[in-house]
Amino acid sequence: MDKIKLKLCAGTMCYVMGGAQLMEVEELLSAEEKQYVEITLSPCLQRCNGQDTPPFAELDGEIITGVSKEILLRIIKEKLRHVVR
């Protein structure tokens, strides 16, 4: 399996709207799960256009808006369910 690519927006708006907590997701993954997830930070994901709700994450090229740490963790674990037991 290719690594899941997770890009977290670290822009000011996202950071204050919950993006800081998204950065804790890596700490909540097991050592085995971490092998399959590549997490990077982006200074901005260019989504603060007034229509979408921050914080933003990009998971395998798909933007997720208004995401919480819990929801993001659930999505990652769902993607890994067939790989990590």
C-alpha cells in the first residue's frame, strides 16, 4: 500500500480554528499505522474564500473542510483498516 498523504493547513485562520489540534493526530496513531501515513504541514491550502469552514486538511488530494482531530483520525484509521490489524 502507498502511504496515505496528509497535508495539514498551518495558516493562521486554520490554526486558530482548530488546526493546532489536527497536528496531534500523529501522536494518536500506533507505530504500525505511522508507517503508512505521511504528514506534512502547508502554510496555506488556499481554501479561506469565505465559503468553506476551517480548519482544512488534504488527504490523498481531497480537501476536507471543518475537520476535527477526531474525525480526521477516524478517516485515517478507516483507510488503514485493511492494512493494519
